[in-house]
Amino acid sequence: MKLQDKVALITGGGSGIGRATAICFANEGARVVVCDMDEAGANETAQMINDSGGQCIAVIGNVAERADAQKIVDAALEKFGRLDILINNAGITRDALTLRIKDGETKMMSDEQWDAVLGVNLKGTWLMSQLAAVPMIKQNYGRIVNTASVGAYGNIGQANYSASKAGVIGLTKTHALEWARFNIRVNCVAPGAVKTRMTAAIPEKLQTALTERIPLRRFAEPEEIARAHLFLVSDDSSYITGQVLDVNGGVTVGH
């Protein structure tokens, strides 16, 4: 088992990629902490792992709030005594054009839409990494994987989301440099379209158009992103840090 006795904390673990990653890590021997704003989803993930013989606890909290982020890290330490792996998977969208003028009417992306997305996607990643790094530095061991997106290259109607994911890439590289001397590796996975609740809400016509832009002609399964996470936290990637792993079916080939 690649993660035997390691303790892994996964944000946004109540569904989709986060749940798939939690199950994948538990199958590889890790003891798991999942956190999410969705209490039912987080508890369901934990139950699935515990029922199959693993060890998992669920913690409810908002990663964009320092008190909640600290509570999540503390829960992992109180239950399992250490923290080896952090997967910053929690993320949201609040799509809107930055500026739209039609028939003389002006509409703008709101401050609330901007702040909500930057709060969870970027500030939440920063907060969780900062707080998780404290026990990792004491242990002289840690593995952090952040979540960017193909959207970091720009996407119409997603100025907030694209900015947050581009920021995550810069944050990943900075933390990799800051914490390498403590044997903490920090990398980033940048998925494309994945079959999750978020993409399920996309109209069918648009899903078809998106699929046609993907060289592999399909959306990813959450388990395929989970396996990328597993690679980056395991010893298989022992000399890799500060990197962005594109997992998008070839969308960014040529960028």
C-alpha cells in the first residue's frame, strides 16, 4: 500500500473528486479526514470508508474562514496524532460576465460573486496550507496537492474562477520553494472537465460542445483525478515539487 499509516486531510470531500480521492487514499492504507460544508455528503464519505474497513472522520467547516480551517486541522491531529497529506480540493463557481451591456442595460459581476470564489478557491487553499504546514514542519514531512484548473488559462464568464485558479498555481510554486527544506512537497493538479455535480449542472448542448474540444472526447471520471493525487503524494513522485500536472484529456496541448 502506497500510503500505509499516513494521515490525509481532503477538503471538499463530500462528493466528486474529493470523495473519490478519500476512498482511493483509504484503499492505499491512509487514515482520512474529509471536510466539507455539506454535512450529509461528508458523513456519507466517511461512512463509506469506515464500512469498508478504513478509518475516516468527517469535519464540517468553511476553508475560507480561519477559525474553521484551524478546527479542521486540529480535528485531524486530535484523532490521528499527525498530518502527512493535504489535498486542497474544495472549490466553487459563481459564473458571470465581468461586464455585459445589452439593450442599453449594464450588468456586472458582483463583489459578492468575486469574493466568494476567491475566498474558497484561493484564500481557502492558502489558509489550509498554512495551518497544515505547522505539524508537517514539526514532523519534517508533508505532501500538499492543490487544485488549479484548465480555467486558469482564461474562460469567458469566469473571471473570478480563472483568477482564483491562476492564483493557486502561483501559491503552489511559492509554497514549494518555502517548504522544500522541511521535506514538504507542494504540487498542483489542474483538471479539465470532470463528471461531478458541478459539471452535471451544465446544459447538455454546452456539455457536447465542451466534449468536442477535448482530444480524448470525454469528461474525466473523478477517480482519474484521484489517481493523479495519489501519484503526487506517494513516493512515486519523490523528486517532484512545485509542478502543475494537467489532467484534462489533452485540452492544453500546445499552450
